[in-house]
Amino acid sequence: MKRHDLDDLAAFSIVAEERSFTRAAARLGISASGLSHMMRLLEDRLGVRLLARTTRSVSTTDAGERLLMTLRPALEDIGRGLQALGEWREKPSGTVRITTGKHAALSLVAPMLPGFHRDYPDIKVELIISDRLDDIVASRFDAGIRFGERIDKDMIGVPIGPPLRAAIVAAPSYFAHRPPPLTLKDLIDHDCVNYHMSSAGASYAWEFEVDGRDVDVRVNGSLVVNDLEMMLAAALSGTGLVYLFEDVVEDHLRSGRLVRVLDEFCKPFAGYSIYYPSRRQMPPALAAFVEALRANNRRPPVQAA
């Protein structure tokens, strides 16, 4: 069935309802003569007479009534569907599937969820925690949260958080038997806890800035983990030096349970972005989620010490 067939059938149902080409044409926003011509073409295509015309009125033939019996339920279903779609657009609902790493999930997503669910009770958030850089289209995610530099060029990225800083920390007990490192070269003499990156199949290189240049340092140590909370526990227990985000360790630094080193090499860097495929029309539920993330994380940037 072609598009004009559906248009003509919808117009036929309005003519039958109004029993007047003039009133039906006014509803459709076309001329009465144009509508009459449209109905004649429809009858020619179907090979039956649908409307009985007089100078005063228009009525349906037996064939027209039979067609209406078929059309009305379908048109009513379409009308209800369009109404529901309008309500869905005005009040977003459905499921939003997001992939992100643990730090972004805990620092950005978790704090905004209570308010988000109060505002949008019909939206379900499915949050998959992973450090893998998944193809969100192939994996059927609506969006992902990663650092902006790791987002593919064919994606739309929206910054959602402030700049971040890293912190190199260890417990005072760790430094009881060795001096704190003063330069990046000193790291070779330290037991460093490595973070295993599933996406890379290797340990994460510690990132620093020296004289305006980015410097990656591969460190060695007796422990490799793939969980931020385990890394923090290792630092607190005195296992070794650990590279963590500043906001994760700030309370422990204030309490003295952890000591910070090499601070001058840890410069602020761009924070997280939420990214999603380039689309003409973003799903309303995703649009609401993105805006809630942005609104909840408009915080002052991290200042270098």
C-alpha cells in the first residue's frame, strides 16, 4: 500500500463522518472540490462506489460502510498511538541503558539518581559498570560516559562534569621504610599498585604533566587489581603507592590516613562526557537523563595546588 492510499482512506473516513465534502475539507485543510476529486480517484482504484452524492448531502454506500467497519478500528488505534506518543514526548518514559566506568558512576551518576527518579518516575536507568570502551551501538546502549579524548569522532559528546586531578598516595606506614618519591624517576624504586584495564588488556599507565608535556609512566608493583575500591583499600593498608582520582582520596588525605606525593606533576584535565550516536531526534528519556547529569554536576573546577 502506498502513502497516498493511507491518506485517501483517512480522508474517506472523515467524509463519511461529516457527511459533507465542505465540512470534511475544512477539517483536512483542502478545498471541497479537491477532496471530491480525491474520493473519485479512490473509488476508481478500488473499483467500487464508496459514496452516494446528492446536491445536499453525502452518504456511504454498502461498500463504503463495509470499508468503514475495517478502517475505524485501525484509525482509532493509530490515533491512540499518536496520542500516547505525544504524552511520551511531554513526559519521558522507557529505559535508558548507559555504560560507564566505576568512578563516573559513583561520582556523577549516583548522586543525581534520587532527584532524577522523582522528576521522571517512568524512566528506568540501566547502568552497566565497565572500563571497556564498548561500541554502544553494537552493544545496544543508549549512551556511554567516558573521558572526552576517548570518544569516537562519529559520536556526540556532551561534557557533564568538572575537570579532574589525579593523586599519588600511600599510607604513612608505607613510607616508614622508604623515602617518598621526589621525581617521576623515583617511582622505579617503589611498590606501585597497578590498575588492569580490561579494554586494553594491560595495566593503566600513570599520566603526568612535566613542563607542559604529557608524560606516561609504566610502574611496577606486587599487586594488580581492576577495582577502584580495592585500590583505595590497598593504599590504606600500606601495600604501596596508588594512583587515584583526587575526590576519591580527599577525605583520607585530610584525616592523615593517606599521604600525597608528586603533587606538582598531577595537573587538572578535562572531565567526563556523556556520548551517544549522532541522531536527528534524541529519545526524550535520554535527553532528560543528559540534562539531569549536566545540571547536577555544574561544580567549580578543580584547582591545582
